[in-house]
Amino acid sequence: MEFQYKELGHDAYAFVYGKDGQNLGEITWTLMGDVMVMDHTFISPTLRGQGNAKKLLDHTAEFAREKGYKMEAVCSYVVSAFNQSDEYEDLKA
């Protein structure tokens, strides 16, 4: 899976996974200073149950680490991932 970084405008950004012009997955956030407010995660029903949302979150977490950002979980998937694992502990805002 390869994710494309997108600027959505008004300090909003995303990593998107698409194929054949179809949006199959995305994670979006608003950047507030050095905090990524994680507000939405989507995985196409055809790709669910295969760990793809975690791959998307892990890719975004690595991006945050590289940039020196923290992450605030608002999206229910990110909230759940943050609560279930300590692998994102260093990123929590």
C-alpha cells in the first residue's frame, strides 16, 4: 500500500490510498501548531479487516515523528488505537 500526502487547505491534510481513480482509504487531520488533530479515518469496505487502517495510522505516525509533531486523537479509530496500544505513547498530545 502506498499513501499519497495531500494538502486539503485551511491547515487540513491527509494521507490517501487510491487505486484506479477510486478512494480506498484515507486519514485526515488539521494541523494546529505542532499538533495533528486526527479527525477522520476511512477504509473502503472491500479492504476492511485486513489491517489497512492500522497501516494508514502507522504511516501517519511515522510522518509525525519525522516532523516532530504530536497527535491528538479525535477520530474514533485513532482514539481506539491509542487506547489499545502504547506504541503511539510518544505522539500523544
